[in-house]
Amino acid sequence: MPSHCFLALIDQACWIELQSEAEQLLFVGYACGPGETPPPSPLFQEAQQQISAYLQGKLKVFDLPLRLKGPPFYQRVWQALLEIPYGHKVSYKELAQRVGNPKAARAVGGANRSNPLPLLVPCHRVVAQGKALGPHYSFGGQETQRHLLAMEARHATL
């Protein structure tokens, strides 16, 4: 059975829900508030430290155990997302080419929208052709995507 934890980040202004099972993270999402949560496990404590460091521009690659559940095509897309370097962007079309299906840009968008671990599996780094923000970013919408991309651009060379 999955465990839940609600983490306050950035002075209690942003709450993030984490779910894990068998010491692997399953889900990251926004939460309206703290919710009911048991004391955080070592995994949740480490995730909180790494997410906080990332949001401060001090961490560029997460080192957490992840369990990505989904169809095989989505799995390939999510693995390809993990290979996009911090501070870089790729288009849906380019990502489709990377996963071996150059005509599957819309399907890549569907996989991006279904990503259960946004932030950790950086779907915010995928943009529409011409580098416009992607319509398939669901973790806080385009405003969050814009913020994350700008933050990474500021800290990419540090």
C-alpha cells in the first residue's frame, strides 16, 4: 500500500504531495495544504531535501529511487525525459525522435501529461515547436513551467 507525505516547501507557501511504495517514489503533485500525514520516512526526508535544493538552484540532478508505472511507450518517454540536461529544452517532435517514433509528437504530449513524477522526471523541459511553452504540462500549468525553465536557465551555468 502506498505511503503519503505532504511537504511544505518555500515557507509553507507551496505544498507538495509525495507517494511511495517499497521505498520508491510513485507520485509527486501539488497539494492544497498539509493534509493528514504520518512522520516522514527517510525517503520522504531525502526527497524534501533534494526538491528544496533543486528549487533553490543548488541541485541539478535528482538521486532518488523512482517507480514509473505506465504503458511501455510512456516508460520510454519518461526515461528520455531523464536524459534532458538541466537548463535545456527539447520539442515534442525531438523527444518523439529520441524514443524512436518521429511521428508521435502528440503521443509524447500524452505521456508528458501523464508523468506521475513531475519535477523529478523533468517534463517541464519539453516545449512546443519553436520553443513555445508546452500545452501538455500539467504540474501547475504553464506558469509553473515558465518559472522552472527560467530558474534552470539562471542556475544552469553555476
